[in-house]
Amino acid sequence: VRPPGPAFGVCDPPGGVCLLRGDEVLDLAGLGLEPFAGAAAAFAAPTLGPFMAAGREAWAATLDAVEGLRPEPFTRPAAEVAPRMPFAVGDYADFYASEHHAANLGRILRPGTEPLLPNWRHLPVGYHGRAGTVVPSGTPVVRPCGQYLDGDAPAFGPSRRLDVELELGFVIGTPSPHGRRVLVDEALEHVFGVVLLNDWSARDIQAWEYRPLGPFLGKSFATSISAWVTPLLALEGDRIALPPHEPPPLDYLREPPWALDLGLELELNGTVVSRPSARHLSWSPAQMVAHLTANGASLRTGDLLGSGTISGPAPGERGSLVELSWDGAEPLALGDGSTRSFLLDGDEVVMRGDGLAPVTGRILPAEGSAGAI
Amino acid sequence: VRPPGPAFGVCDPPGGVCLLRGDEVLDLAGLGLEPFAGAAAAFAAPTLGPFMAAGREAWAATLDAVEGLRPEPFTRPAAEVAPRMPFAVGDYADFYASEHHAANLGRILRPGTEPLLPNWRHLPVGYHGRAGTVVPSGTPVVRPCGQYLDGDAPAFGPSRRLDVELELGFVIGTPSPHGRRVLVDEALEHVFGVVLLNDWSARDIQAWEYRPLGPFLGKSFATSISAWVTPLLALEGDRIALPPHEPPPLDYLREPPWALDLGLELELNGTVVSRPSARHLSWSPAQMVAHLTANGASLRTGDLLGSGTISGPAPGERGSLVELSWDGAEPLALGDGSTRSFLLDGDEVVMRGDGLAPVTGRILPAEGSAGAI
């Protein structure tokens, strides 16, 4: 995949807003650039919030100002800085925008029925996740405990079906007022940038809890994102047109169909197990924003919109282990000779994507357990 | 119902933390009380956050310090102050803890099947709602637009089945670390207080969108809460023992069963249409906290846990219009001679509860419409 950046984050040293390009980090606060009014204060902040709230012209002016700029005293190797959580998450909404993923899960969970539910082609299906447990790349993930069915009886213990979901995350910059919807052709004014997102999932907990109100504790224990946010403006060259939606969406979701053609990688313990592309998202971030606000819900700076797991049509393009191992029927072979259907304690997951900062996470044993899984 | 208070909020004038008792407001910041270390700064804050984060001993010391205190220069009529949103909402999780409500919806939505789904008796079913659209009592609610089925075809427009849900909301004070669960017998250390909560619901949008990921835009347009938070410590006299859970819950949810015996009222355009009691919640706030954190999810100060709609066994004890009108089959008669199955533009909803501050809201016409509903 293409090296990350230009992407924005916050790290120590030097503190404040920095720019990642490949393996170099540029200290924007130290540099003293003023590409928009209020930039000095925004770049000195401990999160990307003020910069993201400054709006699309400020983002564009900043990208212009740093183009080609590599002043030695303000440039460091990326390996020498420790990025922090780049922004405070407002609300985290997660969609289900990859047709191959939705259809695979339908085939696995509801065999013998139509794989896609009737609403899927008409709206970007989604739900709210837990914002307080979104963590930056590198944060270890404790195996969750929870309630699941053991045969016919509910039991409580460490999840035995711990999975990953490879997604894009779209980060809201410009807020919108409560009670007013954002039109689909205005929506990208509000989207600052893109991260990789690992929507860790405990399939056993999820399967038992999710009727009728949807996923809850099977997801809420942790969601990992890239520590650097790549502006959508820096990915304009990656936009591709998609074939027309069938059926055509209702007016409030209608725009010329498009996606970001970003190559992605899912690596488990050093073996790349899947190579999806973000071109396999049927709903665009503009459509997600238009749908999310169609009822008058406001956007806040730092709202995070997950795309849902991204899977392509080929078996080697699936974005979750439950799909890659077909619910455990076809365990994956790793480079060390071991196999996996779901994650074991100590497993290390890395997700990469063209122009995006990686997201990594290692599984720690469940609370109170001694690494039995 | 019993008058509200003691309950804490933030209002102008005087700014800072105030105490509501019946129809009087006490200005804690002005008063200069120091019932715990850091109290002066906490009471001067523009939200309840610092006070709620100070912990249970600080809450108890404050209640002790104000007991019987009515110093004239710092006491005002409640009608003369304008309360603001009392705290910044972290995550908003909503449960489904009233058996009669869950069973009524099962009968309405899945006629001919077992009203309760198999997981309901084993865990407090819940999901995450949108924190950014939680508003204080008195905030008008714009009728949401959205996608719903019109006959067999999806359509977009103002919701025609706008409903209320009468709930309690439990507000988290003391945070908990990520990766460590809160045990059921420690859980109340974290719960600062209680509000009334109106989980406005667009039934037509919800019915079309909710499979398989749960409610989303049918709920996310607005959630109203009391502007004053009644400490759980002030409601200890309202605790009652419940009969044993059948089947007994798993260990992580096990405690002597209890509920708050708080009488509640739902009023529509001046007519009280329902009188449920919070005694009809089968899962306690302690069980909700233990379940929510069982997977290691953290609690943050300001997290809001909705109980789910509260309905009792009698027809006059139902907490939503879809139940009260039995999905429109039995419209409600109001005092002005009109009838309602769902809300019309201009309708005013008031919820009251023993010791709790009321939550009110009026329906404004949908964006771009001229009051056609």
C-alpha cells in the first residue's frame, strides 16, 4: 500500500498538531505557519478539534502551505514521536456499507434466506457504537468477557469468538445545527478526513444480545483507529465513479455514485490474510452524512462514521475473520504454520491502507484469566 | 407526584451549580459552602461534571450540608431561573428493562409469537443512542424526516408516527477505567443521579431501518431529559424489594432484586394519559452498569443510561403512545375532545415523576413543511 499521509495528528514530542508524510513528522505548532485566521492557536491545541472545526478552506490552505515544505528543525522521524488520540470522539456511528460483507454475514447467519435484508439497497443501514472506548492505534485490547449461549444455556466468560472488522472511519470537522439536515451535495464540507478503523467484535456475545436492538457489548469494549487523520482533500485523486445504484436511491441520497479506490491490508501475526479495497463500499461518506442528519440530528466536530467492514467479491478480500474462516469452517493458515478462525491471546493485528496511517492492536488475556484462550 | 428535588442543575442566573427543592432554587456557588475538597471550583463550573466526578462521599456531604438550609439571599423562586443542559453527555446507552413494555411491543410487532425474545430474561438488552442530540427539558423538538415504507415502497418525508417513551435516565458520576468491569455490588458508587427521559421515537422510520443493527434515525433526532438531576442518594427511601428474578441471573448480574417505587405521569396537551411506576423496571441501575461494563467498557462522567420505556400491567400504565393506542387501533381521548394515536405538530408532552424534575417538549413542524401533520 502507498505510504501514509499527508495526515494530521497530535504527538509528544513536540506536542500540538503535526503532519505525517511517509516516515516523517512535521511540527506545525513549532513552525509558526498561519495559513488561516486562528491557525496558531489551533495548531497549539492538544487535539485536532479546533483545526477540524475551522472548516474546509482552512484545511485546504494548510495542505497548500505545507506542500513541499520540509524545514529541518521542525521535521522528525515518525519513529521518534508518540502520537496520542488525535481528537475527542463525539458520537460514533457505524454503517454497513459493503454489499459483499453484508451478504456474507447474511449467508453465514441466516442460511437459506435472501442474504441482503430488504432495506439494505435503499439506505445506508447503521447504528451507534460506544464513543468512550475508541482508542488510537497501538492500544492493547483486553479480551472482553460477556454473556453468550453455551449450547442452549446462557454463560458468562471470555469471548471465544473474538474478531476484527476492517473499516474506514470518516471524521467530522465542521459541525451542523440540530434540527437541520445536511444535503448530500453539501455533506463533504463537513468531513475532515479518513482513518482506518478496527471494529473489534465478539461474535458470541453479539449473536446472543443483538435482538431486537442491535450490537451492543459485542462491540463496545474497544474500537481502534489510526492515530493520524488523512484529510479527504488529500484523497481526491483516489475517487472513482461507481456503476449506478440499483434501485436508484431516494432524492436525499442521490449523487453520482463514487468511492475511494484505496487498497487495504489486514495482517495477522505478520501474515497478510486479506487485501480488500475501499472501492467495495456502496454508500459514500456523503450519503452517510446525508442519511445520518436526514432526521435533523446535528453533527459535532469529532463525530466518527465507520463504513462497516469492507469486503470484496474474492475470498482473499474479506475484511473480518468470521468471513475469512467462513464462521470457523475454513481456518486461515498463518505464516508460522498455525491456523486461526478467531483471535487468540497475544495475537497482533495490523491494518494498512493507501495514504492512511496504520492501526495496530494486540490482544491481552481477559480480565482475571491466565491467557487460556 | 411528589415535588422535585433535592436535585442539582446549572442555571442563569446565577450561573454555576444550583439545588432545586420543590419550587425553590439554592445558589451553591454563591453560598460558598465547602462540603468536600474542591467544592468551590466544582460549584462554580458551568456544568455538573466536576461535582459528579467528585464521587459519592462528596455527593453525600453536599446533601448533608444543604439539608434544611434556606439562606434568603441565595434562594430564588424556580420560576425565575433558566436551567441549562446540566452536564455534557458522554455515551448514551438505552436499555429495555420494563417487561410489560417489551412484551407489549412484541405483541404489537410480532403478533402470534412469544412476546419476549429469548435473551430478555437473561440480560438487560440495550443499545447505544446519539449523545449529541440529548437536550434539556423545554427544548422544542422538530418533527423528524426520514425514510419509511409507504405500502411496499420506501419513501422520504416527515414521520407520521411520532411517539414518546417515558423512561428514567441514570447519570454516571464516578468514571471507571477501560478494561476493568464494575461489579454489580460496586455499581452504585458510579451512579450520581436520576432524570426523567423522553426517548422520542419515529415508529415508521424505526420499523424500516432497524434490521439487523437496531434503532438509529428513528431515535437519534432528539432525546429530552430533566434539566435537574436528582441524586440517587436522595431516593434511597424509594427503594423497594422485587420478587426474585426467574430464572436467577448469572453471577455478574446477581443482587437482591430491587427497583425505585417512583410514581410517574405522562401528560399530553394537558391531559394525563398514563401513570406508570418505576417499580415496573425488572433490571436495576446497578445491573445495567454491571452489564454495560462486563466487557471492560469504561464509564465516563456524564454517561447516560436510559431505562427503556416504563410500562405497568394496566392499560393506563403504558409509557408510549404506540402501546397506549395499541398501534393506532385504540386512539386516546384527550380532554379537549380530540384523539391521538401519534403526535401532531404543536402537541406538548410533559413527563413528571416523584422527586424528579419534569421533562417537557413541544413538537415543531418538520423542516421545510407547513405544519401539515
